Amino acid sequence: MLCFSEILRVVDSLQLTKYKKVATPVDWKEGDPCVVEPQLDDKEAKTLFGDNIKTIELPSGKRYLRMVAQPK
């Protein structure tokens, strides 16, 4: 059953994606870290988020995800 709080969470997630250039991972909740959109190159991401970007790498060393604190 879908509850009202889940609908609000989805709306918040969609608004973050549209206006802040981040995506929300599975089970995201308000205040959790977000994923920097892959379309942003490193220069654009640094302009938007400064040095607050944490890069997650695969065991091969290839960069996988860039995480940031939820933008306000």
C-alpha cells in the first residue's frame, strides 16, 4: 500500500533532480546523500558542489558514483 509520506518523498526526490542536478539513490530519505548527475563533468560538478564531492570507485579503480550532501 502506498502511503502519503511515500508520495511526498517521491515528489521531493523529483524536485531535487529537476532543480539541483542530483539524483536520489534507492531508499533515499530527506537529508541523505545524493548522487551527482552523470551528465555533469567534473568542472561543472565542482562549480555547483565545491569540494564536497565524494567519489566512489569500483575495485578496478574506475570512478563509479559521485556523492554529495543533499543540496538545500
